[in-house]
Amino acid sequence: MTVTSPTGADVSTEVPLKRRLRRAERTRQVKALALVAPLLVFLLFTFAGPITGMLWRAVDDREVRQVLPHTIAALADWNGKDLPDEKAYAALASDIQAARAAGTIAIAAKRLNYALNGFRTILTSTSRNLKAMPQAGTAKETLGKINPAWRERSTWTTIKDAGGPVTGFYLLAALDLTRNADGAVVAAPPDQAIYREVFTRTFVISLSVTILCLILGFPVAYLLATLPPVRSNLLMIFVLLPFWTSLLVRTCAWIVLLQSKGVVNDSLLWLGIIDAPLRLIYNRFGVCVAMTHVLLPFMILPLYSSMKAISPAYMRAATSLGAPPLTAFLRIYLPQTLPGIGAGSLLVFILALGYYITPALVGGAADQMISYFIALYTTETANWGLASALGAVLLLATLLLALVYGRLVQGQQVTGGMKN
Amino acid sequence: MSDHSSLRTPSQRIAWTATLIVSTLVFIFLIAPILAIMPLSFSSGSYLTYPLPGLSLRWYDDFINSPRWMNSLKNSMIIGIASTLLSMVLGTLAALGLAQWKSRFKPLVLAFVLSPVVVPGVITAVGLYFFFAPIGLTGSYVGLILAHTALATPFVVITVGATLQSFDTNLARAAASLGASPIYAFRRVILPLILPGLASGALFAFATSFDEVVIVLFMAGPEQRTLPREMFSGIRENISPTITAAAVILTTVSIILLATLEALRRRNERLKGGGA
């Protein structure tokens, strides 16, 4: 350690000291970063990488290009207005021959069928009937004879559009949009246009659950914040125990309670309030009840901590100045709980948006949220492009809301720090 | 006396009574389903309804003698403990680093580290499914442990980070000035002080893995099915009382975790109170 003389600022020793301090600080920072690095690398591999991969799949479109490479190349300079020329037909014929030998026809057929219903049949029938490579100059005629669809312009625009290597097809489909033969973005055919409804449903369920949580959570948070700590700590168990109980247990419990021969229906029948069991589950009601139960603690806890920070002196001051209790509550107390209401509501809404297990188990077919369709297209139908595109939309919505939430909570911490 | 006993006007008293009534109903709403399911697991009949025809332990017997359920319990334990250990190492190191690191990128890095909590489970699961399948990590314990570690580590970073924030860095400096090597100082000075924080982090991590089902749904083969995953199939197929026995076992684990956490929090508060 260098000791500077207390008598005066010696320039020659002070500068190196400053530099040494800076260097020490830099080493400290490098060491700190080295401690964080393993987690960052780990998350890159187990989290960021996989999600980026999923986002890439939403625009990746190389299947058709791999199976029909010459056709895609031949269509590159096609104007898209008339039928393509003989060169493209010959390329398609040779691609189909090669793909049949390699057994890859189905890969292209599956992708093209997403864009144009019936394309699978066109491709497989052509593959079956194209015995040999047509003679030079007759490819157009031969293919047109095998399947008249090859005389349609839309068949060819579909191939060209699916030529990749990247596409907006899946993202457009996730928003019920598609491109027509002229390349303009138009509404998707009604039998495929289901996702806007699913997104709306996801939004409506999440919003209903958030509002229910707020209505039920506000009085509880108020009670917990007002009671003396000994009693509120005890009551807190009622909030924390469900919070820590497995999601599956709670969902299972609601099924047991609400099913047609369940506890609730049995009790109501026994009491003579109803004559026949009510339908309480496998519908929207069941989904909202179970999700509200699961998410309520996420509303109560932020509300509680924001109410806990409000000094009772404000309310006393308001009443002593002559404000009626309701006015004092609405004008003095409620505005101070707004950050807590905002944080709790956003948290519940964000979590609700991505719900999968609860609606899958207690909802009917008309109550499935967006996550259900993402899971369905991933594991059941293997339409990975569409699953990824729907995932991308959900992820975007979640991250935007999380950003707002982060700002809100950070702001609260700052003002909270200033108040104290 | 508490604040609300000094309520003066009748309208205030009515408002307070209404709060009490509504809160009581909400407390019942929160706790009743969990309490209602428990006695059913001790029923001697096979219908999930009251009144119970008689008491028996047959469904627990069923659980213990079912290789499927016992295997799932074992899997939950293996995956839970392994991902807790891994997330403790990664999360504690990161929390220590973040506490010292000063940079304008810090909020960004922190947001990235915490993002697995916010991103919907299905998205993480689908991403991992695509990413891990080609490298043979789906249908394996390793894949599930890695995935659960990613989900659990944010909780470790938060809890350990919060403990470090209240940690007096002068103690570490004092140790260093008295000649302790960084590792010795960590082991003898820092570690004992942040141990309760580490324990809470570990509990959170374990609970996260123990309760997780979406990723398991996508990635586990028949060999790696966990307890919540087995419950999911059970609820889908038909709800037998064995599921309620499984639910009671899961809830017991949750209560133990919650009680330990509460005890740690109390101890911490007492220590802080003693210091002030």
C-alpha cells in the first residue's frame, strides 16, 4: 500500500495511486462478471437459445426448397402473372423424380398443404403418375395431363411463396391473415381463421380472472395490512398455503368439488336449493374459478405490501379535516394503493395469459387458451411453424407487459425509498 | 389496541364489518378446496364424495404399491434435488457477482436472468423441445434437470441477492484486512451470514422443480414422469382416490417447505431485531 504524505498533494505519487485504484476496481468488476458468467452461459444454452430457436422456426421455410430445389430456382425469375415456362415444369418433373427416390415428397407436401388445401393430393398423385422424366419440351403438357392443377397459376404461386428460405406465412396465419395469388395480404379463409378468436378468448379470460382477483384480493389485502401483525401473520397462512400448494393439487381439488357428483353439487342438492346438478366444470365458469384461486395470492401479496406502506396518518388527517369516510377512502387511500393495484393486476394478467394446465384440465373445448394450441401444434400435429408463430405472438405480448411491470415496480421502489 | 377499534362513525363500522365478511369468504375460498380434498384420500369407498362411507388407508396402500406412482415420486425427488443443487451453485455465484458489478447494463442482465419466471411455461417447453431433441436431451433426466435449473435459478438469485443487500460488506473487508484469503473469508464470514438466504433460495428452487409440469409434459419419456405429471394423466383419464392420496403427499411436502421458510424468516427477523 502506498501512503501519501498528509502534508501536500504530491502529483507524482497521486496519479499512479488513482490509476492503481482504477485498475483494482476494474479487476473487481471483471471478477464480478466472471461470477455471473456461468449462469449467463447456462441460460444461453437452456433458455435463450431454445427460445431464439423457436422464434426462428416461426419464419424458417426451407422444407420445400430442400425437396424441390430446381423448381424454386427456376421460379426465381418467374413474373407470377402467367403460367411459368417449360423450364420450370421440367425442373419440377426432375425434382419430383428425385424426391420420390429419396422419399421426401411428404415433407414438401405437408408444407404446401398448409398454404393450399389439397396440395398434398396434387403432389402425391403427380409423383405416382410421373413414371419417367418427360421428353424435352413436353414437361408442361405431361404434368398438366397428370393433374390439371398444374395449369393453375395459384398452384405455382403457392410453390414460389413456400420457396423460403424465410417466410411470413406462419406469422400471418397466427393473425388469421394470408397472401393471395397476387402476393397481397388478405384475410385467411374462415375455416383457418381461428386464432384471432383464440387470442381474444385468452385476453378475455385473463382479464376476467384479473378483475375477479382484484375484487376478492382488495378487501383481504386491506384487512391484512390493517390488522395488528400478530393476527395478520396468522391469517397470512390462508394466502401462503394455497400459494405453495401444487398447481395440480389445486386443480384436482376444484374438479372434485365442482364435478356433477362433486361436493358442491351434492351439498346444494341435499339442501334442496337445486333439483338437478349444475354444470360447474369443463366450462368457462370452472376455468375462471380455478384460475382465480391459483392466481389470487399474486394479487394479494403486492396489494398488501403497497397498503402496508400507507401511513394511517393520512386517513386520520383527511377525516380530521372533515372528509366523510367514503370521500377520504376514495380520494386519499385508494390513489395510494394504485401502484399496488397496477403491479398486482399486471402480474396476474401476465401469468394468466400463458396458462395451459388449468384450462386444459377444467375447461371445455371452447375455453382453451393460446398455450393449448401451441402445445397441440407442437406435439400432436407437428405444425411447428405455426406453433412457433403463435408462441412468438404470446411471447411478444408477455414481454411488453413485463416491461411495463418492471417500470412500475422500479418506480415504486424509487418512491418507496424516498418516502422512508 | 389496534387501529380499527377506534372506528367512530356507524358507516365506518359497517365498512369494516363488510371487509371482515368478504375477507372471511375469500379465506374460505382459498383454503376450502385444499382441505376438502384431504379427507377423501382416507375414504374406504371409491367415490370422491361426502359423506365418507368409512375410513381406510387403502388409497395410500394403492399409491405405495403402484410402481407408476412410486417411480414418479422418485423422479420428482431426483430431478428436484439435482436441479436445486445446480441452481444453488449458479444462482449464488451470480448473486455474489451482481452485488459487486457496477454497470449500466446491470438492469438488462438482471432482467435476462429473471426472465425464465415471466416467460409462459409453454413457450419455454416448446423451445426446449425443439432444441434438446436433436441432441438427445429429451426423454432424459439430464434434459429435465437442466430445464428445471433454468426455471429455478431466478428464485435463488432473488433470495440470495436480497440477503446480500442487507449484508454488511465491511465484514468481508475486515476479514480481508485481518489476512483472511477470499475463500477463507467466504467460508468463515460471508457464508454463515447468508446461509438463511441460501436455504430459502434452495427451498424456492426445489418447490419450483417439484411443482413444474409443463416442461415435463413435453420432455419426459415414460421413464422420467414426475409426480405432478402422473397426476396430470390421472386427472385426464379418471380421478381415482389414489390421486387424492398423491395430492395429500404433495401438499404435505409444500407445508414442510412453507414451514421451514417461515421459520427461517422468523429467525432472520429476530437476528435483525437483536442487532438494531
